[in-house]
Amino acid sequence: MNTSHLNPSQTRLMLWDYISRNLNLSPQSKLLLLLIANYTDPRSLKASVPISLLVLQCNLKEPEVNRLLLPLEACHYTERQRVLTDAGRSVILCHLNPQLIQMALRAQL
């Protein structure tokens, strides 16, 4: 889908609107999705949000964030990717599933 005509704010607003109105989820699960949407790059439609940032922004403990992410992954709303930092530490990054992004953008066009 070509989103080049949309500015970054419009893309994020479309994601927020779709998540808020169309997904039947708990408030905490929606909050996680909205936070990831907030960090989604409007041009690549990808976010690389570390779990630690979700913990910080949601004011939840890491096990709780992980517990909330499991059903979101099962429903194909989010995806996780494990990467190694320059220091050799393993970090888990989250992003919205491309299908969710496409559904949100199509719903608004």
C-alpha cells in the first residue's frame, strides 16, 4: 500500500484510531499497541520498540508486559524480534504486525 501521500502524523493517527475503535482488547493491551504505534516509522511502517521502553512507558513490570504481549502475538497484532546489541546483550524489540498496519490504513482510506 502506498502511504507516501500521508504525513507521519496522519499515519499514526490512523493507527491509533483503528486500534482504539476496532480492536476488542483490554485497556492495558490497547495501551501497549498504541505505544508501539506511536514509535512506528510512518515511512517504513516498522517500529523497533524494546520491551524495556514498554515497561517504562506503561508503568508495568517486565513479566506483566510479556504476559500481555503473548495474546497480541497470537492474534497477529504484534511481532517480536530478538537482536544482539554491540555489547553482546540480547534485546527483544516489538513492532506492529504488517497486516494490522495495512488493515488500519485501508479502513481509513
